[in-house]
Amino acid sequence: MTFGTTARLLHWIMAVLVLAMIAAGLIMTQEIERPLQDRLFIFHKSCGAILLVLVAFRIAWRLTHPAPPLPDSVPPLQKLAAYATHLGLYVFLVVMAVSGYVRVTSGGFPIDLLDAIGIEPLLSRDEARAEQAKFIHATAKYGLIVLIALHVAAAAFHGLVLKDGVFSRMWPPVRPAKQDG
Ligand code: HEM
């Protein structure tokens, strides 16, 4: 059993965007040249707004399209670990996307992409809320990074060592015609 094309496309598009967001976030919060910092902030906030929508859509998709079961060759404890990691990834993605949005809008800062298409901020200015969201955003990144590392290591182990078909449930990004699910 394998994932369909919508789940695969969402997975790989979000994988690229989230890795770019983490890299941009980590670089732009250092003391770097101002023009580069400004560009990274604009990228991070605008891409973050897109991710907010994608995360919501992906959760809705996952709830209405359950994941195909892992093969019987995967031991029960590993199945549980995979389930917990995937659940954790969803939770941390929501926390990161929402805390980023709350931090920026409560701080009274612009989100260029949303401003350009005329979407007003949903929250009014509130410095205390902005600081709390900033703390959550900066702290939750560690959880997200650890879970991504575990997820990539497990995927690489299945794809390169076990070669048990688990990796090809999600790769390539478009489901090959001969696979089911
Ligand atoms: C899955 C989505 C997101 C990921 C993975 C992510 C990741 C990160 C990371 C790793 C940092 C560096 C934090 C640090 O080291 O202190 C950061 C900072 C930041 N992010 Fe995000 N982010 C996401 C969504 C957003 C969104 C939606 C916004 C706003 C629209 C946003 C706005 C910011 C801002 C303004 C900072 C600078 C720190 C601050 O002043 O709060 N992020 N992000």
C-alpha cells in the first residue's frame, strides 16, 4: 500500500519549504548584513504564510485520507515510533507556523505576501503576546529539528539499508501508475 499523488506532492513541497524556512530562520536571526537579513525576513514570513495554509490543508487531507498501513515486516514497536514521530511532526509544524504568525502580527510587523494580496492581520498589536509567541517559536524549533532528523534517518534506513518498500510509499512525488493505495 502506498500514498497517493496529493499526499506525496504535499509531503515533498512542504519538506523543501520547511527546510528552507529553518535555514532562513537560523541565518536571519544572526548578526548578518542588513540587506540580506531583510530579504531573508521577507522570504521567511511570506513562505511561512504559505506554509500555514499548506499545514492546515495537509492535516485536513490526512484526516480524510488515512495513511496506508506499514508492511508486516515492520515490527510493532517501530510502527508505534513512526506513528509518534509523524504525529509530533504535525504538532510542531502547527506550533511553528502559528507562533510565527502570532509573533509577527502581534508585534505589528508586515507579512509582505499577505499585504500584497490584501489580507489584513487577524490579530491586533500586543507586545506581551508577541514576546510569548517569539519564545515559543524559538524554543519549538529544537523539537521540529530533532523530529525531522529522526524522520530522515528512518527514511534513509528503509530506503538504503532495508530496501523494504517503505521509502517508495512516499517517493517519487507523483505516484507511479503501477502502485496501488
Ligand atoms: C513551519 C513553519 C516555520 C518554521 C519551520 C520556522 C522556523 C524558524 C526558525 C528556525 C527560526 C529561528 C529562531 C531562532 O533561532 O531564534 C525562525 C524565526 C522567525 N520566524 Fe519562523 N518558522 C516558521 C513559520 C513562521 C511564520 C508563519 C512566520 C510569520 C509569518 C515566522 C516568522 C519568524 C520571525 C519573525 C522570526 C525571527 C525571530 C523573531 O523575532 O521572532 N515564522 N523561524
